[in-house]
Amino acid sequence: MTNLEFGKMVQAASKRLTSQAEFINSLNVFPVPDGDTGTNISLAFASGAKYEREVTSTSVSDQAAALAKGLLMGARGNSGVITSQIFRGFSKSVDGKQTLSAKDFAEALAASAQTAYKAVMKPTEGTILTVIREAAKAGRDKANETDDIAVVMDAVYAASQKALASTPDLLPVLKQVGVVDSGGQGLVFIFQSFDEVLNGKSTDSDIDTPDDAQMDEMINATHHRSVQGELDPNDIKYGYCTEIMVRIGGGQQVDRKFDYDEFYQYLAGLGDSLLVINDDEIVKVHVHTEHPGDVMTWGQHFGDLIKVKVDNMRHQQEEIMEKDQDEVTTKTATGVAQPVAAPDTAVISVSAGDGVAELFKSLGVTHVINGGQTMNPSTEDIVKAINASGAKKAIVLPNNGNIFMAADQAAKVADVPTVIVHSKSISQGMTALLAYNPDSELDANKQAMEDNLDTVKSGQVTHAIRDTTLDGIEIKNGEFMGIIDGSIKVTDASLLGAATKMVQAMIDDDSEIVTVIYGADATEADASSLEDAIMALDDELEVEIHEGDQPVYPFLVSVE
């Protein structure tokens, strides 16, 4: 394998993952609108592909090292981190090699599997780990029979498909829901692209390859996070972040047959940061433009609009500048603004929603990374937050189990000593902060904060995005679900009904305080109605209501 072949393999895999991200997301076991494995693995690989593209060396060793570094820094969620570890093992195995023989390649895949398994504290079969192990074994066996690397890759890809198909038999919850493992599916797509390149087959030529600007947009997800505070809103050339989803062929205004190139080229003339992803039924668009109406009209030529979202980025930037100014300065007694001194210990929390961020700050958090479900921060995001804090040490609260591995990786490469408090929810993160002592050492704080995690019950209410049956509970598309400590426990046709049933399942004779945080998809009136329902269950409970502004979950509830 030459450096040119390896580069084509990486770029083809990145391209395919980008195009298949939504399909991978759809394999989420829970029927909730926050499946993000496809997003995580595609963004992680896009980061790796960007690093690889910038390598000028003709050595496969250097390219593999760049891929591994890019994957590590771009890793998001458990799937992204495990993928980064797979290619970290690959890179270490091929260190110093200019080109790869079939045996070199097979041994590198074996090292990939070993590294991936070591990275996970409790490896679970029926996941991406099973896929890489079985694929690597097949590659090794085939390399003992032939020196043809393309034939070896055929065996690797075939074995990965077989292993993926077996995941429901190894992990019962997958069989119960009727899906294969989403992370494993992502790895199969990678191997499919590798196989096509080495065998000279098609490599999804009909799917657009993002240029550097678009790649940066994907990797950094800047339209979801705060842009630089010093950017003048008037300097934003295209002011509206516009997203549409089109059901191809549906609707009454269709007058064109969908053609990717034609569809893409017209939109490219309307703005920048364009991303177009499609399958046979749906096309999704993200573009920064001055004419969001033209984007919608164009979409209607090909189908009906099933989702539209437009954000005024100039207005957002004005708010960001005001917010950033408030965060970096404080008023003295004479009214003169002075810089805020860097804390000795940075306490960094991951959360989504301005209200939730303010709650964390009121509990002692010094820095908030905007993220959570559907928007897992990368290892690099967390490292940047730690290093930019100016603190001598740091504590990170992920508040989501899917962020643990990225946070753990960040702690290893940050400039200052850092510990991770493994909070799985917003409620756990807030409860952990009650045990924080700014005068204690890092390890003592970590222990005390983690000891507090199990003293709170966490509940989330959201809506189902498909029909399914899980743990004996029949779930209908569009119904509301109550999720308690990670498990779906109740469903109801109404938001209030689901939330009330969930709280009823959470409280017991020892319960004293119920905290309700209502999100962007709920109102203060909704929260007040829930409070009345809770008091009807037990009028001795103390109920606290807060506005969180969080997406996806109309209600976050904790019981202590």
C-alpha cells in the first residue's frame, strides 16, 4: 500500500461517513431525537481526514500518525473516541514504514483491535469492538495465504459485515429494538471505502467532497457554538444560518427530478458553509446565506419541506459579544471594568441551554462548554477550554455518559492537571458541585464529588421518533417518554402526562426536593402545571422550577 492509496482510503471513508451520518444516527437504540453516533464518528473522521490531507510526506507512517492525531482531537462521543483508538493502534503498528505490505496491514489492524479493547474499561461485545476484532482476525488469516493487500481487504470488509450482522445476537437490546450496533456500522462503512479504493471500485463519486472551508465548518460546528467575540456582526457576509430537510418527490410543487449536482450547485451560489447530505428519500441542507427564502423555494422544486430552521447570525453575534463581555470583566466599586483573574481551579461543565449554564455558574462552575446530546464536544473542545481557562488545575463535569471518553482523553493531553467527575446527567453534575471545595486538592474533590452522584435521581422527558418496544414498554412515534437514570420507564400522549408519571416513579418516602428545569420546547406554564401535578402526588415535597432553555428535553427533573 502506497501513501497515495492510503490517502485515498482515508478521504473516501470520510466522504462516506459524512453521507451516511443520518443513517447511522437512526440506529440509536432509544427512539429519541438525540441519536448522534453517526454525527460523532463522521466529525471525528473528518478531523482525521483533514490532518491527513495536510501531510506532505510520502510515508504511510506519517499519514497514519496524522490521521490518528486528527481523530483524537476531533473525537466526540464514545464511538468517536473508540474509532480514534482503533487508528492510534494502527499508527503505532506502522510506525517507520514507508509503504505497507499485506502482512503489515493485517498486523496493523490486529494492533487496532488490541488498542481499542484496552481503551474501554469494560469492553462490551456486540459493539464496534466486536467488529474490529473479527475484521482484524480475518485480515490476519488471509495475509497468511496471500500477499495481495486488496484480497486481504476483501476479507476484512466481509468479516466486518458478518460481525455487524451478529451484534444483535451478542447484545440483547439491539435485537429487542431490531437494529445493529451504530458504531459498528460506522466502522463497516470505513472498511467498505477502504475496500473500494484498494480494489479500484466506485467510491461514492456522486457525493460531494467538502472543501477546506466546509470541512472546518463540519469539524468545529461553529454554527452551534459561540464564535469569536471580537467578530463584528457587520462583517458577516451571509447572515442567515439556514437548514432545511426535503422529502424528495413529495408535495404539490415538485417540478424537477432530484439530481445531486444540480441541487448542490444552485445552493452553492446562494452562500457559503454549504453541506448537502441525502439518501433516496431525504435531502438535508445547511447553508449560510442572505436569502433563506430562496433556499426553501429551491427545495420545494424537488419535494416538500419537512423541516426548516433559520437563525440570524448577526443578531446571535451581537448577543455573544454582550455575553462574552459580561464574562471577562467585572465591575469594581467605582464602576471601572477590570479583567477577571484566572481561577486557581477551573471547574468546567458541559451543558446546553443558557438557563442551564447560569444554574451551573451559580453553583461554582467557572466555564461552560456548550454541548450535550446531539452535540457532543470533541476532545479538542475540552482541551481548549481547559488550556484557555488560565487555571493551574481543572475539574471537568461531562454530564453525559457519551462524553466520558473524550473528556478522559482531554485530561491526558491538557496543559494542567485535570480530573474528570463522571456525571451522567445535568442533575448529577449539579449535585456533584455541592461537594466541591475550592480549598481541597484535585483528587479529594474528585472523590467527594463522585460520591455525591448517586444521591440524586435523574429524569428526562422527550418525544419518541419511531415505534418500538423496549424493556416491555410499547412506544409509539410522537408519544412522550419519561427516562429515569438512562432507562425509558413511562410513556404518555401528553407532555404533562409523561412528566407526571415519571416523577411518580422517581419519588419515594425519603424524597424531599423535586427540581424541574424546563427547556426550549416547554413553557413556564407547562412547568407550573407539572408543579401542581407533583404537589397532588405528595404535598410535602418541595418543588423548585428553573428555566433551562435546553434543547431535545422539555423537562429535566431531579429528585433528592
